[in-house]
Amino acid sequence: MSVSTVAAEKSVCSPLPVLGTEVTVPLVTGGEVAYAALDYAASAPALKRVWDDVAAYVPYYGSVHRGAGHLSRLSTELFEDSRRTVAEFLDCRGDDDVVFTRSTTDSLNLLARALPAGCQVFVFETEHHAALLPWRGARVTVLDAPRTPQQAVRTLESALAGRDPHGPALVCVTGASNVTGELWPVKELAAAAHAHGARIVLDAAQLAPHRPVSVRDLDVDWVAFSGHKLYAPFGAGVLAGRADWLREAEPYLAGGGASRVVARRADGGVDVQWHHGEARHEAGSPNVIGAYAIASACRALTEAGFDALVAREQHLIRTVREGLAGIPGVRVLSLFGDDAPRVGVISFVVAGWNSSHLAAALSAEYGIGVRDGLFCAHPLLRVLLDGAARAQDGCGTADAAVRVSFGAGTPDEHVERFVRAVRELVENGAKWRYRTENGRCVPVAR
């Protein structure tokens, strides 16, 4: 390691305070250990700041948009202020809508329901299922996995060049892979989409917790992300961007809040006039706590500064990648190669090990929580696992990988323990016996 690298790592900021760092878990070998949460790509722990903000608000909780009482008006103001905070966090354009949803999946399904008739959707096979599957009512073109960012742009340009230039089209792309952590060339893909008369939606579920996301700078039409990956696990998400398709579409859900005027007709039916703004797609009592939690997380990350957060994360990425590189039989999965910029999401396989077995041993013997499987990105994993050594070791299922992921709240000790644990398991084997239960590897009871 160079002197400059050592100096840079000494200046890395401390992890942000998150809940759960003091939780201890039992080990099958005896005793307890502090839990190392290394599954941030699935759900990140709540920032203590978020928890404190929510706890301070809860006594003042009231109905939103419908009540005349003081707490109702306070909650409505807080809900709408949260919308403005998210718009600032995403650097939205002045006429963009910010719709609160349940998750990234919900956001992209909402957009899918708002597509104009005859819309053609272009999506890479490398996408998370949340971005790959919602477009069933449209004409969908699935693009092959690119092996470089430049190839991704060329592939999209080629596909768009062959479409009907007069019809509506949408491109859906991730900002950072939930499998490899690699950053995608979003700005270049947006330029290609717009050059061919198409719009683009950015799946920022894995990008927003790790990097600043500017709707203006990236020039995307919409962005979707989830609170539970942004250190705000209270069941809310966001779809932000252009208002026209959303305001022209039938409401995503029909009900109170989405409706402006409802009247019974003489023939016994019902006429309804829907709201024109964000409320059009926010029927029912909104998740004000979830929205406020997202806004709190946006403020916390902005105040911490992404430059400092990125520097710390790169330090953790180097620790993990250099550690895994020194362990025989480990293969880190990648589309764009070792030098591709990435966030703190790393997937790998180990020769001779079933991934479910390795993940179970990391948990049971070391108190480390990682993810194993296909990560809701089955087509991408099949591309990445092609040619990988597969193990049928009698525990769990084959053809899967292990994913370790981390972020702003991860202590150094957690990733250091992870690297040490993988090395010990590969070199010495598991200390415990495991069996398959419902397709998963679990430790055998004493």
C-alpha cells in the first residue's frame, strides 16, 4: 500500500451512527458476538438520526390532508415538507412530481401503469426484477448484458435506432448493480435515450444510499428508490420526475385522497374527478412516518457529505476486495471488470463451497449477516455464473452466489471480521455440521 493511500485512509470519516451495532447474537460454537450486518443491499440499518427524528414526531402524529385539528395540520405540513426535502436531495426540476410509494418496486409498477398506449420499454437483462418485470402491459425489448459501460451505450443506441420514432418509448436502467455494485453510465444512457425520442427511468435503489443523485445532471426523466435501503426502514419509497405521464394516467390506486370530487349519477353509477398532482397516485392515508424517515435520511446524508461517505466506502471496498483476492478459490463476480467504479456491494463464489453453506457458516460461527442466492436478478446471475465452479456439497442449493454489502454505518471491524472468517472457512472448513431445510442450509441442532 502506498504512502498516499495510507494517508487517505487515515482521513476517512467515522461510520454514521446506526441502530443495531450493539446487538449481540449467539454462536453455535458457544458465546455471543456483536452482529455484523453486511446485507445493506437488501435493507440498511436505520440511522440513529432517523430513529430519533421519527420518535420525536410520533406523539404529534395525525391524519394527513384530511383533518382540521392541530396535529393533523402539523402532520400534513411535515408530509409536504418531506416531499420538498426529497426533491432537493434529488436535485429535481421545478415542475417534477415527487410521489411517495411503498418501495422501488412499487414506484416502477406505478410508472408502468402510467405508460401511454403503445409504449415500448427497453431494459437490460442485468436489471433487478423490480425493474425487469413491471412492464408486462407494454412491448418489452430485453437487451443482452453488456461487458463494458461503452457497450451498454452502444447496445441501447442500436436497439433504439430500430424502433418506431413516432411512438412513446421508455428505457429503464439501474444506477448501481445490486449484484456487482458496479456503476452504470446513466448520463450517457440518458443522452442516448433522448437522442432517439425515448424517456428514461433510473432505478436508484442501490445508488442513492452511496452517491449523490441529480435528476438535472443525469438528465433522467424519473428516478425511483426505497427508504429501507437509504437507512429509513419504515415502508416508503419515491418516484420522482416528469409529471405529464403521471397526471394523464388513471390513478395507480383508486380511493380517498386520489379523488377530488365524487358524485352519484342518476343511473346509480359514480362519477369521479381525480386530483392532478402527486395526490393522484397517493390514494389512502399516506405513510407519513415513512416519508418523514426518508426526508430525515436525505438530510443526514447531505449533512455528512457524500465526499466523505464515498471516501470511507472506498476504503471498505478495498479492504474486502484485497482480502478476498488473497483467498484461494474465491471468484468475485463482475460485468465491467476489476477497475470499474462501484459501490459497497460485492458478490462472489468459492470453489468447493455451496453459497448457502458459506453464508450459513458465516452467520452461525461468526455472527456475520450476508446474503446468498440470486438476489432477485436471476438473468444477471446466470450470465455471471457461467463457467464458475459450482459445488454440490450436500447443503443448500447450487448455482448461487454470496453477497456482502455495506455502507455509511459499517465499522471497519465488521468487514475485517468478514474477510478473516471467509479465509478461515476456506482454509479450515466449517466447525459445525449443517443440513438442508426448505432449500436453505442451516446448522444442525446440538
